[in-house]
Amino acid sequence: MSIDTMELDTAGKVAAIPIDEIDVARPILFQQDTIGLYFDRLRKEEPVHYCRESYVGPYWSITKFDDIMAVDTNHKVFSSEAKLGGIAIQDMHSVEGALELEMFIAMDPPKHDQQRKAITPAVAPSNLLLLEPTIRERACQILDDLPIGEEFDWVDKVSVELTTMTLATLFDFPWEERRKLTRWSDVTTAAPETGIVESYEARREELIECAMYFKGLWEQRINEEPKNDLISIMAHSPATRDMPFLEFLGNLLLLIVGGNDTTRNSISGGVLALNQNPDEYRKLNDDPSLIASMVPEIIRWQTPLTHMRRTALQDWEIGGKQIKKGDKVVMWYLSGNRDDTVIEQADRFIIDRKNPRHHLSFGYGIHRCMGNRLAELQLRIIWEEIHKRFAKVEVTGEPERLFSNLVRGITKLPVRLHAR
């Protein structure tokens, strides 16, 4: 099936498509930001939906909050194993010439639990307390260097820079080469259609380059005293120090993407959401204490990773539909986060929600995002420091979005700053 570009969809066009022909896997729907029309219809008419034909093969879409929770918390029936297809709608090893990576997010217990447990201390609350002054200092440096009254790209100057600085700190990565982390994150989730890589072979070569770079850092750290950075933790932990090469690379890329995409796209998405909802921006300016509830609302609203996928290990019923053993089951977090039967006024961006953390963006169950508090910390700090300096971050043009059905990315966002 083609994943080529198409005309912009409208509610009328979407309503006219026979329900069994709806295919929400097409990346163009996310790039054009029309995917919400499709999810609205599926939630209302067929919340557990089977797509027979698509460029990623047949798959089930789970679109409502409670059904997504039921799948996400049932790892005994719904597997994340890479050899069964992994965690994304496109099978992990389906592309010819792709590296057969392994990573703990694409493992089932007990191996998943052992590796995750080994790495968790890097983002534990005690370590985040130590990181906070560093993140704040770097956020201040980024914001103080921005021009007032001139148009610039918020994604490049702020979102990418802050998350890259934080990642470099977590890895204790050579500072002057930190933008390599951004590039490797982009390449990890890129297909040739995105324009980020020319071919899957080029992607493979860049990921091997990434692996060799980190192998050098690993060899340094394994011969030093253990420290709190992620490479040192993996090099010294019994659960991770003897990983095969492709498992080592897979886990590195998981940590790079996990540490980059969620926060980076939420920083950009928050600026866009506030501009699209000026009453909420006024609320924030009047009461900066609302940053605490605004941060999780931004993460819900943006939903930086649109979905996670599982493979059924046995026949199972969800929402009155019979899932067969071996079926691909896609939990659309972006749709669940707009389910107004669970989240009041789910289709509105409201920075003072009563229960703002009740969202699906970090997943649930054994695979819940281990860096969720770090993502919230970075967003809280950047907004606290923005509020001190600027009356408004004004969006001056249309955002450019990533051609991807996995990462809900904003690639460019033109803005102009207004001083306080």
C-alpha cells in the first residue's frame, strides 16, 4: 500500500470513508495533523478496529483510554518481543538490511525487568535532584542567548538544544559533540520518506557509527570507577555489562530516543498549544504556579509518541472484538488522550486540569516510560525560566511536522519573543 502524500482531509471526507477501509497508519495523516478526525470517528463507531490492508500489513487499532490500559497492563497476553515484531506498528526487523536490534522495551519479563532495573537509578528521584541545578543553568543559558523581537526557529534554538544538553549530561557525553545525539535520535526512527536519511542502508551505516562511538565511551567507563551516568551504569551492572553488540546498540538508541523525542516535542508542542489557546496563555501569565499542572497537560496534548504496539500471544477479546493469536495490536495513545468518556473536555487544552497526570503519553504497566519524571522536570524548568523573561513566545507561522506515525514531532516552529 502507498504511503504517498494526499490532499488535506476534512471531517466530511473522513465521514464518507467506509469504516472498514480506514487506515490510520499513514504517516501523512500525522504530518498534516488530520489524524484526529480519523480517531474521533473510530472512538465513536468502532473503537477496536481491524485494518486488513496497509503498508505495515493488517493490524488492530485500540483507540479508547480504558481498552488501551487493558492491553498495556497485560504483558502476559500482549507481547513486546522484538522477534514477534516489537513495539511499533512497523515490524522491527521487517526492513531489508535493517539491524536486528534488541532493547529492553522490546522484551518481555524476566530479561526486560533485569535490564530496566539496572538503568533506572540514572533517572531516580535522588539523581534528578542532583541534575536539576545543571538543567536550570543550561536552560537559562539557552534562553538568555535568544534574540528579542526577531523571528527564529524555536525547535532548533530551544527544544533540541535543551534536550540534547540534558542527554549529554545523562550519558556524560563529550560536550562539543552533543548534537550527534540529536542526529542519532532522528535517524533511529526515520524512514527514507522522511528526508532524514536517503536510504535504509544509509540509516544502518549511521547507527553503526553511533554504536562504535559509544563502544569507545563504554571501554573507557568500564575501566574506571562506577559513576552515575548511563554508560557507566550499563558497563558495570551484571544485567547489562555482557550484552551482545546489537542489544547494546538497541538499548542505547532506546535511551537516546526516549530522552530526546518526548521532551523536545513537548517543549515545542506547549508553545504551539498556548498560542492556539490564548485564554490559557493569559491564565499562565496571571498565575505561574499553574506551570505544575500545565506540564502534564502539555504532555497529554502533544502525546509525543503516538502509539505502542503489541503482539497477541493467545486469542483474546477486547471491546467485543476477537483478537487472534499472532495479531498486531496497536494502542493509539494519541487517541486515548482525546477520549472524553475518561478525560473531561479531552479535546481542549486546559492548563489547570484537576487531574492532569491522568493520561496515556507515558504508557502503563511494566513498560511505562522510566524517564517520565525527567521529562516533566525539563518542561517545568524551561517554563519557569521562560515566564521570568518573556511576556509571550509568539508563534509567527505554521509549524512543520514530522512524516511519522510513531513520533509526533514538530520539526520547525517560527516564533518571536516579547520581553516582560
